[in-house]
Amino acid sequence: MDELVESILDYIRKPYTDHAIMINGEWGSGKTYFWNNKVKSKIESIEINGKRYRTIYMSLYGISNLDDISKKMFIEMNPNLNKSVKKVIETRNMSSIPEYVKTGIDMANSFGFMQVNDKIDYSKFFDIDDKVLCFDDLERANVDVIDVLGYINNFVEHDHIKTIIICNEKELSKKLKSTNIEMKTFIATYILNNEGKIKPEKDENEILDDEQVDKPMVELIEDKIEHIFDKANDYERIKEKLIGETFEYIPEFNYIINGVLMRYESNPQLIQFLRKNSVIITQTFNRSGTRNLRILKHALNDFQKVFEITKKYYPDINETILKSLLIFTIAISFEIKAGKITKDKLKDINSLEEYKTILVASKVLKDNRQFYIKEFDNNYYFTFKTDYRFFKFVEKYVRTRIFDMKTFKDDMEAIVSNETRGNLPSYKRLLTEDYWKIEDADFNTVITETLDDVKAGKLQLAEYFKLYVIFNFFIQKGLIDIDPEYLKLTFINGMNIAAATSKYCKDIEAYMAGTNLVEQDDNINYILEHFNNLNLQTKEKEYIEISKQLFEMIPDKVEKMSEEFVDKHLDIPIMKYYNMNTLFERIMLLGNEDIVLVKDIIAARYQKVKDISNEERNIRLLKQAMEEYIRGKVPTIKVILIQDFIKTLDIILLKPKEKPRRGRKKAVTEDIA
């Protein structure tokens, strides 16, 4: 980095130059930081013939016309600039001109240079003696880059002003090629058509000229666009004329990161922690595979909030957990903000235990569907050993900008509880840890304790399948000596016991599929089928309980029922799992306004439902009960509302029903009339 600074200073010291120099580097890599903290002061310390240079910095970000550049230069260079405006700039330590000042100088009379109706020629007021110009963000200007470079060339070639241009040439190249691509394609197609080079579908017997042979239409259009709109070549020509040297900026991240950390000096506890773990910050940053310091700055800002809230509610939290939080906050920031594919995978994970279970499936069970999670873990936690490698509240905060206190407390309480409780149960270790982390002396104990818990039905149904596959893996590797038939029966009996208390596993495909062993072992397939049957029973029991809880909020807690149902249970066929006569009696206890609300709640359930075959019977029963109620009654508001309710049920009943398939299994639980 010192060599680059010295090269820039050599250019400044030359008595005569007719070219500019360029500093090229990736977005967010710290080019502007490099200018402000390494280059600017060194240039301004140079004294030649008794005078010192003064730097003028201008960001071209968002510049929409060349006059805007002149305005910025005018304010920086003109010594007669209104002192109050000058004071605002200096007291706020601004290196570029604020938009409100730039707009204000359009009022020529406020500066006293000419009449209100006259247009200011700002270039007349430039004081160019002993100035070094720095133009940043060339690729982000909203003006044609060729025009901007031509404008800068006037200062360089005619006035011999020392000029430095900072940009990202990779992004500049993309911009030159992609600008107005639709218009360019239209014009190129139009010209090709007039030239007779766009032909209808060719006849097999048609003979094409040499230019058209093996020339796809897309390539013809691209060639024509390049011929007509050759901005890239225009850029190279003017760059060759204007730029004498191009320096590649490769940042010294350790130096820059230390500078970034200085902004947290006001928080002694935080800055002490960050400086103590600066190596972790640098390692995680490097492992992101980017050079984007801007994302790192945002990540550290996010970590400041994570750190402060964590220390507020858990002041005695283990420092290893804080280090894990630091790594994860930086890592997830890069995964999300750098647009990596992993971000969608992480979004769907809801807990540390789920994350660790996926890792075991990926490493031990060869579940390649979770390849990205394994790569994420291997990359960021390669040299840092910790049990805490995923924090849902951090992932959600970085992704949505919402700091969810409930998720935060759920995550942290699970960690605190685990720390207090000590070691995990043996079966949890097998499900959430790499098996090779178990010491040989402990392995038999882990297996014995796990089998005891399996027999007692202590696991969730969804855990039985993966644990069985792990045991099958151990048998194949010769790590345990258990008869496969005995193992299968042990798991089947344990699953039967666990079914009474297990929760329904909704995403069976995501949780169960993907292991290479499933298609190779009949016993594994048998266990999977048994799980599916028991899981269906569990679903039925869970849906029955949910339907009961929802409908029993009628008539006293209808609004709460609405919130619960719409927020959590719209996908559940609640009409299948409740007695319709009881529901009708509850509806009749409602006031008129609440009758409308319940009707709307039920209608909401069926707006996007394609098949109501499982619920049709009970919907008809409710409709019949309502029809009997209004039969022969004099119209009242309630009667009319019940009539509207019946019409809503009729609309629902018009939805298509799935036809029964031959050989289809009967549902485990019959409809409840």
C-alpha cells in the first residue's frame, strides 16, 4: 500500500503532466477510505517552490449533468464563496458538497455574481492554481461516461491540473454494455431487417450466403449492436488519451478494519471486545470471498445492537457465545447482502438444533440437498469450534431489519438452558453433532443411553427416522454390533409409544428425504413408511385439537379466533375436525356483527383452496342446519345474515373435489359429524 501511495505522490511531484491517473478497485473495498486516510494528507503536505497543493474531492455518484460537476468544483475552488456556506461545509467536516448547497447556488443573486435570470458559467470562477482534483465513483455517474471523461480531459490536457480518477472498471464495463440495451436491440434488429439479414424460418433447400451460415440471430444482433454502439471502444480510446497510469487498488484489510473499529470508541465494553477479536473479524471477512468493506461496516453496526441487547439481558453471557454471535452476524451479512444462494437456505432454518441436525444429515447421511449449509458452516467456522453456530434472531434482523425480541429470547434461553443443563442427551448428540467428536471411551455409553430413550418413546417421531439411519450407518461401519431385525423392532415399538406425545412433522420431504441409504435398505424404507402412517395420525390429532381451540372461542372471543386462524392456521381444514351441530349452536349465540366476521373467516380459508373433498360433508351439514333454522321465519337482520352465510357455503361447495383413486388408503381418522 505504501508503494501505491508513493507512486501517486511521484505523479503529483512532476512539474508538468498532461495526463490523469486512475485508481481501480472493487466496490466497497475501501478506495475512498484510502484516499481520505492515506493519500489526501500526504498530497497536501507536499511543498513545491514554496507552495502547497490543495485537494478537491468530488464524488460523481448520481451526477445527472456536467453542470453539476462544475457547481461542485465552483464551491470548492472559488475563494469568494459566501462564508456562511463555507462554514457549514467546514464545521461538518464534509469532503463533498451537500445537495442543498448545490441547489442553493443556482440562485445566482445570492452569491452576487450576475442577474437572477442569467445562467452562471461556473468555470469562470475556478481557481485552479496548486489544486489536485479527485473524481470518485466514475461508474456511478448518471451521465454518459464518455462525456464525463471528455469534461475531465479539459482540465488535464489544457490546464495541466493533477487529476486522480477513482472507479471500478469491472462495473464500468458492465454499464457501458448494458445501457439502453432494449433500445439498442430494437435499432439493431430494425437495421438487420432492412438489410435483409433477418429471414423467416429457412427453407431446407435455401442457400445462404457465407455471412449468414451458422450465424445465430442473437449473435447477429449482438454484432450489430457492437458495430453501432461501440461505447467500450470509445471508452478505451479516451482512456488511452486521458489516463497515463492505472493502479490496481488491493487494500490492506487489517489496517482498514482497525480504522473501522475506531467508530465504536464511545462504547468501551464493545470496542474492547472488538479489538480483542479483530483476528476473528478479519478471518470472517476474508472467508466471505468478497472485498466489500461496506458490507462489513453494516455487519459491525448490526453487531453493535446484537452485542448491546445481549449484554443488557444476559450480562454474564459466556464470551465464546459472543464470539459466535460476532462470526455469525458478519457471515450472515455477507450471505444475504452479497446475494449468495445460501441466504434462502438459511431463511428456512428456525433454530440452532434444526441447523445442527441439517449438518449431520449433510455430513453423515450424505444428504446433498443441504450442500450450501454444509459449505457455509465449513467456511465460516473452519477454525472456530463452538456448539453455537446459528442464531435465528440475527438472521432475521439482518434480512428484515426487524429485531424480534421474542426470537432473541427464544434463542438465548435455549442457549442458557443448555449451558445450565450441561451435556445434551445422548440421542441429541447423535442427531446434532458429528459422531467423530465422541471419544471412543464414551461411544458405547452414548449408544446404550440412546437405545434406552428410543425404547421409552422419549424422541419426537421425526427424530426416530434419522436416528435409525445413523444407527444403520454405524452397523455398516462396524462401530456397533446389533442385529438389524432387533434394531428395527426396537425403533418401531419406540415410535408407537412416542406417537402419543409427538408433534406433527409438516415438511416430511425436507426432513426425511435425501439420504443415499433410503433406496438401498428395505428396513429403512419400512421405518419411513411406519413414520408416515404415525405422522398422519399425529396430524389428525393435532388438527382436531386446533379446530376445537378455534371454534370454542365462539361466541366470546371471536376476534381472537380470527387473529389466530388467519395468522397461523389458514392451511388447516378445520371444518373437517369439528362437530357441525355444535358449531351451528355457537354461531347462533353470536351478535349480528360477529356472524359476519365468522362467515368471512370461513370464506378466507377457502379462497385459495383447490380441493374440499375432505371437508365437503361437514360443510353440507352446517349448511343444512342453517337452512332448517331460517325455514318459515320472518326476515330479520339475523335471518338475512344467515342466508348470506348459506350463500357463502354454496360458493365453497362449488369448488372442485378430488375424485377417489383406486386402491387409495382410507384416512386414519373418520370425519367428525
